[in-house]
Amino acid sequence: PQTIYLSDYTAFGWRVEQVSLHFTLAPSATRVRSRIAFAPNADAPAQPFFLHGEALTLISARIDGQDITPDVTAEGLTCTVPDSAFVFEAEVEIDPAGNTALEGLYMSNGMYCTQCEAEGFRKITYYPDRPDVMAVFDVTIEGDLPVLLSNGNPVSTAQGRAEWHDPWPKPAYLFALVAGDLVAHPGSFTTRSGREVALNLYVRPGDEGKCAFGMQALKDSMKWDEDVYAREYDLDLFNIVAVDDFNMGAMENKGLNIFNSSAVLASPETSTDMNFERIEAIIAHEYFHNWTGNRITCRDWFQLCLKEGLTVFRDSQFTADMRSAPVKRISDVIDLRARQFPEDQGPLAHPVRPDRFQEINNFYTATVYEKGAEVIRMLKTLVGDEAYAQAVQLYFDRHDGDAATIEDWLKVFEETTGRDLAQFKRWYTQAGTPRVSVAEDWADGTLTLTFTQSTAPSAASPDPQPQVIPIAVGLIAPDGAEVATTRVLEMTEATQRFAFDGLAQRPVASILRDFSAPVVLDHPDADPAHLLAHDTDPFTRWEAARTLARRSLLAQIRDGAAPDEAYLDGIHRVATDRSLDPATRALMMGAPGQSELAGVLAEHGETPDPMAIHAALEDMRAAMAARFGGDAMMLYAENTVTEAYAPDAAQSGQRALAGVMLSLMTRGDNGTAAQAQFDHADNMTQKLGALAQLITAGRGDAALAAFEDRWRDDRLVMDKWFGLQVARAQPDDAADVAQRLTAHPDFNWQNPNRFRAVFGTLAMHHAGFHHASGKGYALLADWLIKLDPLNPQTTARMCSAFQTWKRYDTERQKLMKTQIDRILATPGLSRDTTEMLTRIAG
Ligand code: HT7
Ligand code: ZN
């Protein structure tokens, strides 16, 4: 496959002044007529006239009304064009019903819908399908369906025909069309300048009862973007559509967001607290793209982090404001370590702004999204809140209507602050997670911290250079008082010293407060027990608990040690400390995951044994249950919500803590309390939590059957039923459970949500996936081989399960490599999957 390089960027030779599209819908033979007005682009080098087009049957083409016969290949068409402005017209036929890749125009449960990012528009018609070509679109849809939607504002709607006009120039990846038998959950929003915006959430009949939360989240997002970023909505209508078959979470098409139904539909009976929070965040994310992505888009796909990193950062600020800032920060760090660190430290490592790719769909990664957001957070920390706000407003003013670059983004910060951001830019261009070691020196009332940074070389960045690292530090005295409030140290050298003087006693250093940089901190002189008891920064206090847990678990794994009593005492104190909110206490009680522990061992040059890791965590939980004794039941009762269910931060925090207590109680009561909770819960959070405990206690069969009976017609709830059985299986059984579930009549493997519920969960079941027999690897490979010809995008994403293969013992490495090679040897394997596995194989 061909590699595309950032350094090869050239502008398209023509501007598109206007596009008219006419769709005549039919499941297997949709006709698309296009009329595109082109004018020469004086800023571009001379080039042949080439339009992207894939899987299209060309019926006819014309230039300025004259029939032409272009050169057509599998990638697009080329033809001779006039030197001045001209109109290109074409008619093509496409097959939405046969489109299983869910890219372009496809069908889901009888409904037509589109997914054009990144390069799906070329499967709809011939077009310069690149983000720097922005145009005004007019769309006519003819089809025998009650709801016919596209971007922008409606021009006319009649039975079987609708016309749409989108006044805002946009790249083709933001085009959308939806047609189906849908019902609208309506709403409205008045912008701060008085524009009345009609809002609709379109769903399949039967899902009307799951719309209210999403609608409120949309209104909250619209208001927040006005209040915090001074961004207003710019059309008379904002539509969201829920679709069951979707490759990712949601898509920010202009004025017509399309959502995976799992990312928008919610009700207390069918959705967990985590579902509600995720839905609120995704609705906000897609809405915020209206400015960071749509009004200002990306010049090319290498700049993906320009819109995604910034929009993730904005949605994290929103969630922090709507809920709890510390809880959001800690949750984000847990997620970053689980998904981005392994990527950055393995064969898939790439910079936040990659400089090459074969298949752009493979670069919608945790590095581009989540590390991209961390980079913006650091920039804000370094320049301060006020300068950040000024720079961002300058970015909006200067680049509205542009297809911009990371250079444009950094320039507004340089101009606003007078700073030189050349070194900071390495965060965008260098792969890898910096490791920051800190050594302490205490003399004459001065604490000197010596920091050393290093980043492991990778294929993407063979010679990494020192980065600018903001390190937030505070100092805690031996009596627990904070003697130095947070100070942000700006590290720029490979090794650098910072002194804190005038101290009466040697303090305990609290380093990397609020996780001020996405690095791995190595601080051998740390005193986590003291920080767990006294730190004022919620993140470093949580991190102290995590450090103690990690130390105990590593000692258990390496030396067969017993779980650390000091850790158990500390965590018991925190859990019973009513001055802390329940959500924070629940987070504090979480131990590092099995995969994270495997990563830590691998970093130290040790070979992780998945079964030993699993056993250590089991021992830790048993010891914790013993340490809590009757306090678990007391805390469970104390945190049982008696008011009507609400998915807010306060109630979900209580349910989270009660859930942790239930898991401890289950070890002592064999599932009695869990059964009672399962029988009486009126919400999915508690039902599912109880069901999980019952499975663990080995008495889940009846509850699983009752659950299936109750929810067999609800697709999203059944995804949970499928996933939970794999997640809670014993290591020896996980692959067998997954395999058994594939024989269930409701295992529709072509639906990405269902496929992920079984196989995404298996890949995350560390001890089950890495079972010594290799059956987890083989089963996943079988199904990836089966899915690839139908849906390369979802297949390729799931190949990342193999990205850590080199961490493990030679036998497991051999087993995994065999499966990687077997998939790679599959005739006709997609470009997506080939690229992923070739990179993983190294
Ligand atoms: N910008 C979108 C990314 C995306 C996508 C979404 C759904 C299906 C396929 C997709 N390919 C790329 C989603 C977002 O980041 O908001
Ligand atoms: Zn996004």
C-alpha cells in the first residue's frame, strides 16, 4: 500500500464554488447526480484534474454541458478541463444496502445514513475528497420515506422529497444524509444573540423514551460554549440522529450530527451512570466541533489533532464544569494510561501530529485525541488562563472559514504571549511518553529537586529531544500542613534543578499535581502514605493511593508477598473519611488494572505473567474485604440513594462507592446482598453492578436468564448482557464464554456494537485473552479474519489487542505472532488491517 507524507502536501488546483447533489434513493441502486462549480486556484501548482471516487458506477459525466469520457480507475477519475471556471456534472449509481463497511452511504435497519469522515464521501460521488476543499452544498433527496435530512437549513419538504441548503462552506467529510422512518424528539434553544434554533433528536420508533437526557445535554453544551468560549450556534436547526450500526461513537456533520445509538440513547432503566456521563460528553464533543472542526477545519488529515485534541480538551472542561473537576481529571488519567500509554510505548507509537500514514482511519487514536488534549492542557498551564482565552479568540477570529494547521494554532499563542513555542511543538511532532525521574536533596532549609527527562526511541521518533514539561509541585510538611502551594516548574532541559528554600523542616514533595503533563513519573523518594493522608491536590492524593497499591501488587507478583497492610489501612481510612465525596473515595479504592501492571513490569525489563497478575489482584481484593469487614456494609448502606434516580455527579458518586462496597461484601456473603440489589434495583447501574457480582460469586445463571428475558428486545441493554459475561468470566473460561456467545441467535456480528461487546471485552480481559493455551488469540483472529472483508475499519481498530505482544514470554509471543501472521496472510486483507498488523509485527 502507498504511504502518504505530510511533507508532500500540495493545495488542490481548483476551488469549489458551489455543489448541488441530487439523490434518488433505492436500497441497491441509489442514483446521485452532482453539479460542481470549479474555478482555478491561483495558489496551487499545476496538476491534472483528479476527483476521488470509489465503488461508484459512473453513468454519465459532463463539463459545461458537454458529455465527456473520463479516465476512471478504482481510486477516481481524471479528465481534461478548461483553463477557466467550469461546471462538472456526473451521475453515479451506488449500493447502500451492500455497503457493510459503514462508510459512505449505507443502510442500518432500513434507514439510509452516511459516514464521510475521513474519506467516505468518495464512495458517494466523484469529488475532491480532501478537507481543504470547502464549499457550499445544496442537496435534494427523493425517496419514499417520511424523514429526509441533510446539512444546513431546510429549503422545502414534501412527501418523498426534501431540499436542503447549507450556507457554511464545508469539506466533504462533513456532508450527511439521513432518510428513514424516524420520530423526532424536539427541543429549542435561543442563542445569546437571539437566534431561535430548533433542535431534534431523531430515533427509531420505540426509542422515544430515551431522548430527554441527550436533548438536555445538547442544550447544556450550547450554553456552555457561549459562556466559556463565546461560540454561538450558526444555523436555524440542529439535528441529531441515532443509528444502530456505526463504526465509532458519533460524527459532527454540520447541523446533522449522526450518533451511534449507544452514544445518545439513555434512560435510567437501560443505561448506567457511566453511560449517562459518556453520552453527555459525546454530545458536547460533537456540538463543540461546530467551531473546532467545522467552522475551522483541518488543512489535511495530518492535522487531525487540530480539531480532535482541542475538542476533547473542550469536552473535558465541560464535563469538569458540569460534574466534578477532580473526578473528571482522575478518570481521564486512568483512561490515558490504559489506552494511550501502551500505544505510545509500543509499535503503534506515532506523534500527536503524524507525518505519514497509509490508511487515515487508523490514526483516530488515543494519541491524536487524548494526548492531543493533554498537549493543549499543558499549553494552557504554561501560558495561563487569560492568555489561553485570548489566543483561542484570536484563533477563531483569524481562521474562521479556514482549513488550518498546527502551525496556525501555535502562532496565535506565540503572538498573544510573545513566547517561542518551537520546543513546545515537539509535543506534536515527537512520539513516545517522556519518563521524568526526580531526585531530592535536602540541606540547610532548601529542598532541591533534580529532574531528568528521557523518551525511548521508537520507529516514529528514533532520536527524541527534550520537551517542555510543566511540572506542578506543592510541598507538605511532616505535620500534614501545606508549606508551599502549587508552583508550576517549567522543565526544558534533559536535566534540570529547582530549589525550594526557607523551609523549617524537610517537606514531602507532591509532584505532578493535577497530572500537569502526560509523562511517567519516577520518584523513588516519594512518601505516598503521607500524601494519601494529607495532600491537598486531589490528583496527587489519588496517585498516592495508586502508588501504594502498585507497590504492594508488584511485591505480591515478584516475591509472593502478602498485600501491604499499610496500604490497606490507608485506603480504609480514606474510604471512611466522610469529608471526601463518595466519587473520590470510590476512585481511590480502584487498583491499577492488570494490563497496566503488565506494562509496568515490562518497563522494568521483567516478563509479565498474566495469571500471577490476576492472582495478585484477587488476593488484594480478598485482603481488602477482610480489612473492611463490617464497614463495607455500613458504607454500602450509607451510600444507598433513597431519592428518585438521577444520573448526576452526586448520586452516581454514591452508587459508585456503594458498588465497590458490594463487591467487598460479596466475598463474605456469597452474593446475598448482590441478589437483593439485583431483585430490587430500579436502575441499570445497580442491576448491572449486582449482576456482575452474582457472576463473580458463581451464582449468576438465574439472574442472567432473567435479565435476558426482560431485555431481549433492547439492543443496547443486550450489548451489556453479552459484554458482562465475557468480562466476568474466569481466566480459563473467557475465550470459551466468548465463543459460546457467538452461537447465540442475537449475536449479530456485523453490528459493531455487538462485535465489540464480545470481542472488545475479550481483548480487555487480560488474563483471559492471554490464556497460556493461546485460545483467546486464536478466537479473536478467527473473527477478525471474518469481519475484515465486511468492515475493515472496525477490524483494524480491534487489531490493537495485539499491540503489546512483545511484552510477554516467548511462548505467548509465538502464539500471538502466529495469529498476526495468519491474519496478514489472508488473501484480499484490507489496507486498514494490513497497515495495523504490519506496524504491530514491527
Ligand atoms: N470526527 C469523528 C471521527 C470519525 C468517525 C466517527 C464515526 C464513524 C467513523 C469515523 N471516522 C472518524 C468523531 C469525533 O471525533 O467526533
Ligand atoms: Zn471529535
